[in-house]
Amino acid sequence: MSQKSVDSRHRAGRGAPPRNRGFCALPEAVASLSWPLTSARCGLRLSVFRGGVPRPARRFVHKLLGHDTSRISRWGAAALAVALLGCPAPSLALPEDAITPVEHYTTAKAKSLAATYQTQLMQFSEHIYHCLPWVGVWKNGIGFRQPKGAKSDDRYLSVWISIDQADDGGFAALPLERRVSAMFSRYGVDLLRRMTQLAGITSDVNVYGFSVVLSWLKPGSDTSSQPMTETLALFIDKTSLRDFLGKQLPPSEFTKRAKFNVFEGRDQVGRIRLEVWEDNFNSTFKMKNYVLAKGQKC
């Protein structure tokens, strides 16, 4: 498979990952076989749900990275952003546009954090862009956030991604809580771990914790005029995350301590039964014939 066949129409440099990406999140980490991505022009994308074959894809959320949303209205995306974090995020972004600008913050603590760690956040944004397939970061989606309605100025380093999820019957058959658990186990835990490795941030007393916001297309809704996303927004304090990643805190206690909500479209579902299991796909999957951009390391 040549790079040109992956996406010959729009690419952001030699090392840019393909943007029509998606696979079915596993209910458990059991897939032993993954199928290569075929031509983007044919609309096929990877499915690794129990080793499933590639399935026809409908492009999720955006036409291409950096373009306006096409299937889900800009208003709907912005409204969800306000509901989650109290800030708008109407489109997906290139790495340099994924960082929340310093002037967008309203407190001295947040402005100071954003200014201090600009370099680390940019490196993190580029790392996601080049190294994690089938995801995109929302514009201004990386920054020092706090849960909507927070009464204190506790700041969490947060990243909001959209996941290009294949229209797979096996994934669609799972109940909502299992879909959310699968997405968090694959993407959420991995991103939280990567954020704790950013220089200086974990040890900064002004950083209270870390946060991930994960959005994907709700199964079966992509044929409607207003496709709906499912979203998990989770915030966790540094100590609990450290103990969880170090296997000193069981998943059940981790989820008990975490502040999180699930949304269907703009409607808040609230807390659900969130399970967490081992899923090493993002750290082990290698895309055939993918050439990493010069200077990048995954």
C-alpha cells in the first residue's frame, strides 16, 4: 500500500497520518488480526473488532483536518463544547491550532500555565497528529481546563479528541456503557498516560489533574440529517491518576474518584457504569508503509 493510495488528495506533509481513519473499539483487548487500510478514495477503513474485515466508511465529523464540520452542524459542535467545558470548539485543528491561546483564559493561574507550557503542549499536539491514527484534536482542544460549573480555579491539563469510528455492527450492538468503556480504555487511558509524561506539568502544584474528552459518532445516526455524537468528558486528580497508572489503584476506585459525564449529542446522560481494562492498541499498532515526518518520534 503506497502513501499516495492512503489519501492522495489532501495531506499535511510527508509524515501526516491518513485522515479517513477509523476502527471499531474493542469491548475487550482481544483482536489478534488487523486489516490494512485500503484506498481512501474507495471509502474503506480499518476495522479491528475481533479481527473484522474493513467496512465501508462515511467520513466522520469533518471532511478533512482543518476544514469545517460537514455532517454535524457547527452550532451543534459548539453547543456541546459549551455544555462540556464552557468554551466553544467548532472544528478540528492542525497541531498549531489545537492549543488554546493564552488570551482565551480568564484567570491568572490559567494564563500562567498556558504561557509556561506552550512548548510542551505544542509537542503533545504534534505527537497526537503524527503518532495516533484515527483521531483528531478539536480546535483549542488542548489546554488547562476545569469542569463546567467548578467553584474553585483547579486546573486540569485537558485534550478533546474526535475518534473516526467505523460503522461496525459489533460495536453498535454494545450498550452505551460498554461503548464508552471501550473508548476510554483504548484512547482515554493512553492519552492520560502520555500527558503525565510532559516535562514539568505533573510536578507543577498549579496543575490539579488531567482530563480527556472523547467524542465519536453514535452508531446508526450517520444516515440522519443531523448525526449525533457520543461523548465522554472525564477529569481526574494527579494523585489518583498516578496511583492508577502505577497499578496501585484499582479501576473501580479510579472511576469512583473521577469526575465524568457522558453526553448523547448535546444531552447530558450523566455518570454511567464505566469499566476500564487493558488495551495496548495505540502503543503497539504500526501502520504499514507509513513514513513518519522528519524530526518526529512516536
